[in-house]
Amino acid sequence: MSASATTPRLAALRHRDFRLFWGGELISSVGSQMQVVAVNWHVYQLLQGTTYSLAFFGQRVSVDAGPLGLGLLGLVRIFPIIGFGLFGGLLADRFDRRKLILVCNIASAVIAAALAAVTLTGHVTLLALYGLTAAGIAIEAFDEPAQNSLAPQLVPREHLTNAVSLNSLIWMIGTVIGPGLAGETIAHLTIGLVYAINACSFLLVFGAVWAIRYRGQEGVERAEVSWRALKEGLRFVRGERLIWGTLLIDFYATFFSSARTMLPIVADRLLHVGVQGYGVLATAQPVGAVSTGILLSLRRGIRRQGATMLASVMVYGLATALFGLSPIFALSYLLFGLTGAGDTVSTIIRATIRHTLTPDYVRGRMSSIHMIMGDAGPQLGELEAGLVAAFLGAPFAIVSGGLVTVLLTGWVAWRWVALRRYTQQQLPSSKN
């Protein structure tokens, strides 16, 4: 009988420390996703009805400020990741990952509270929204590598795939519950309350992580804080072709098929459903993701992981393109949900490959490189989508991005034969 057949369902949740970690991060994910929706809508509302006149090839062109403002959010969110991401991963390999998470949660709570304060007192500006968003993402650049590196240490190796599946569910469930709660809170109460709720969620996470008994492994090699250690992490990731291939396909797909930031425009101008409809539409992708993630969490394994991953990314791109063409809310919801399903299958397989092939001493740096490329894709994609939408319209930006994703996925499948043929039995290395 195979090992996968004897592994109990939801095996990772049988471990106390992992349960605490998982529950705390789930609470934080709901609050954070509420804040993402709130900031996007806040920026869109502050710029609604504003246009800019720009010189374009000698002609004056009137450009809608809304898409540009939303696109700039992507730029604001990616600079801190690029600037601090590698250093955050190095700290996760050098210091106690649990303590890093505790410090980051306190800092994130302060930033969310500041957003609530400036909004509720009527002093909010675009500069404040952009600045505090950038500060929050800078903290995340230190927090995320520590989280991703700590989770595999809370379960035995044979339960790692299940832990990865459950960790993927954290973001998915958060993005199901968070956007809907944010939409209702904004529509019936006030947007500032969303930021206050997020601040409280970080304090709850602090309590959960504080209660974890794990205190690190004795005698484990610790990375030094130096440029040499940073380059060591880069060399490792670049040398493992399977890991490098998963990072590239993640970057390509999220750069070109990042339709999430365009949702306020789709909801308001194309589907005419307002802020509550926007909140509901924002749940479609995570609903598809959660449904798929639950099914995968209950399964004991995935066959032909490489081919399955590539096929799921193609589904993601094609569904994005069709979403950009849909004029019907129900159809748009279904298609956007399908993007979540495709992305989930890809995410779980990619994460399993990375953690399986990465030794613990470099896990934080590997996670930070993944974070940089994984976050750079959607955030830079938001800027690209905002610029294209400002000049050519949101539907063109979404459709063209989805089609390019399908083409690039085909190129990766042709270029990385080992990735296409990968199965979980290919363990120790993939450098050939």
C-alpha cells in the first residue's frame, strides 16, 4: 500500500501547533482581504469622475484617472516586496521565525489602525492610502517568508502536502469571506471600520502564534546576514530548474491575467452592480479556489503533477479572457470562479514542489524569492492592466492578458520538459 493511501485526511490539522498557526493566519487573511477590497474601492471613489489630459504622440489624450489610480496601487504594493523581500527571507533563515511573525503582526496592526484613524477622522488622502499600503506590504515582506518557512516545521514530512493544501486554503477562505464583509460594511456602515477590523485581526493572530509550543530546532545551521548568504539563496533557486520553472510560470500568469484590480470598473461600468455587487463579484475567484482546495485537501495525492499544473494555468488564462468578454453578472461570476479553481491547483502543486526540493537552511530565502516573483506578477500586472485599460478599456486589458497567459504557458510546457513530466516520486533533485 502506498504512503499516500495510508495518510489520514486533513492530517496536518492533527498537530496542535499547526492548528493554532492555521487558525490564526485564517483570521488574519479575512481581515487583510477586507482591507484590500476597501483600499481598492477607496482609491476608485476618490478618483471617480477625474480625468487627466496627457500628450501622446503629439496629441492631447483624455485619460480616465480611475484605472490609473488602481494600477498605481500595484506599483505601490510591489516596490516594498522588491526592496525588502530578499532581506526578509534571509532573516527568516537567520532568526527565530516564530518571533519574526509576532513582531510583524504588531507592526501590521499599527498600520491598519493608522488607516482607520485617518479615514474615520476625515483626513484620508490618496497619499495616505498609498503610503500606508506600502508600509503594510513592507511588513509583509518580512512576515510572509517567516510564515512559509515555519509551517513545514510544524508537521512531519509525510504530512507536508496536506499542510501546503491547507495553507493555500487560508488565502482562499479569506478572499471568500473578506470581500463580501467589506462590501456590506462599506455599504451600510463606513469604510474606516474595515481598517479597524483588520487591525484587530492581527492582534488575534499574535495570540495564536504566541501559544505555539515550537521554539526552533537545536543545532540547525543558521544563515549569516550577508550578501554572500543572499547570493547563496539566489544560486540555489536558479540552479533547481523545477523550482525556477514554477516561479516563472507563476510570474507570467499573474502578470498578464491579473484581473482582480479591474473589478471595481467591471462591477460599476460593465455589469452595473455597484459596491455590493463588487463585493460579491470579488468572492467568485476565492469561492472557486476554496471549493477546489477543499477537494484537493481531502485527496491523498495528485497524479502527474507537472502536466496537471500546466493545464490548470491554461484554464486560468482562458477563463480570464472569457471573463473580460462577459456582459452577464452570473456568467462573469462563474468564469471568475473558474480562474480561482485553476490557480488553486497550480498553487498547491508549485508549493509542494518547492518545499519538497528545498532544504530547511535555505527555505526562508527560497520563500522570499517566490514571494517577490509571485507578488511582482500580480502587482506589476495591475499597473499594466491599469495602463492598458486607461487607453483601450478594461475589457481589452483583461481579454488580451488571459490569451497571452495561455500562449506563455504553452511555451513553458515546451521549454521545461522535466516540469511537464514531473511526478512526486522524482525527489531528491531536478538540476538536470
